[in-house]
Amino acid sequence: MSQSIHQFTVTDISGEPFDMASLKGKKVMIVNTASKCGLTPQYQNLQELYDQYNCDNFEIIGFPANNFLWQEPGSDEEIGAFCEKNYGVTFPMMSKISVKGRKIHPLYAFLTKKEQNGVIDSKVKWNFQKYLIDENGKLIRVVGPRVLPDDQSIIDWIKS
């Protein structure tokens, strides 16, 4: 069987296991986040996108990461409180991970290595890089950090 994100279980921000197989049949945007980044206001765009399309078999999964200039220094508890208080985040947030380097999380190793995802090699360039995943858990597209979550090309993909 070919590889998909559905093979992974990750840990959510509350410390509970989150089975990525629960996302079967949904389009998914995976995004690495940070609380102290110039792009942090994208949390608002992400939440608006989630509010608008979550009932249309679309899910956003946020992965806090401290890989870029230490812009996510907080604990999971602090990150969760920040996201809720400042942006009203209700989409699933996971436990802080590493999205590059020697300690890269297995899910991000999958997302960034063509030999695993079967589509493309990529590097996580900065906070708020987006990975678009189809209903079968396959990587479809990598979207750069500065492209807003509500970019028309992303909305067209969600609706397609």
C-alpha cells in the first residue's frame, strides 16, 4: 500500500493521541505555526478558513514548531492559551514538534521527502508553510509561508 498521512498518530496539544487516519475522506491543510512570528496573524486567516469550510470535509491541523529564530518558545499549554485568547483557534492544534533537521517529526519527514510522499521533495522554509493533503491522505501541494491560507487557489482546491 502506498504511503499517506493516515499511517501516523501524533500527539495533540493536550497530550492526547490524534490518529491521522481519522482524517480519511477529508481534505487537510497541515501548517507549522509560531506565536512570535511576523506571519502569526495568519492564525486569523486559518480560523476564518476553518469556520467557512470545516463542514465541507476540510480540516486544518496546526503544528507549533520552534525551528525558525525561536519564534515558538512556549509550552504546549502556553501555545494553546495564546491561540485561543488571541485568535479564537478551534481547529486541532498538535503538540510542539520539529519540522526540520535531525529531530524532524516523522510526519514532517513524510511531507518533505519524495521517497516517502511520492510527490515532491520540499523544505519547510519558515513558519506557516502549508501542506495540502487530499481525501486519501496524499500530498497534493506545498504552499509557501507568505501565501495566505485564504488564497483563491487554496479555496478553489477545497471546493474542487
